[in-house]
Amino acid sequence: MEYLNDSNFDNFIKENNNVVVDFFADWCGPCKMLSPIIEELSESYKDKGLKIVKVNVDEASTIAQKFDIMSIPTIIFFQDGKIKDTIIGLVTKEVFENKIRDLIK
């Protein structure tokens, strides 16, 4: 799993067409529950033109502020450098996969 921070976030988003970013914190219970799903989906979709990455909001506060992250987990789906969709809170794997399918059509 790749982790982004304030210094590499913008370039990563620009260089990759389809990116899913998990904004999380180590102390966040729902984030910990979502983590295995994210890990599994990251592995499943890595060869399908999708990058799933994580951003620790405590360590990358500039990026968290830029996207007005007020609740975690927040998942932002980027396509061609632009926000396509957002999920706030814990969701099922099925909801997550449906959003991914919409992104990589």
C-alpha cells in the first residue's frame, strides 16, 4: 500500500489517471475497519489502471485541509486529476467496488 503526503500528493494525482485516496488516521476505529477492504481492493485492481493510496491526515494536514476533510475515513475518487466521487464514513466492500467500477469504466 502506498502512502502519500503533503510533498508528493499533487504529482501523484496528476501522473495517474484513476486514483482512490483513503484519508485516515491511526486512532480512527472506522478507518481500521475499512483498512482490510482497501488493502484487498488495492491488490485486486492494481493491474486494471487503478491506484489506491492512503493519506494519514495527522501527517499530511495541508492535503487534508485542501480537500476540507472533516470526517474520517473519507475516500476521494480522482479521475484525470479531478474529483469524481467521495465517500465519507465506513461503507461495505460492495459500495466501494461499485464506485471503483464507475471510475474505471
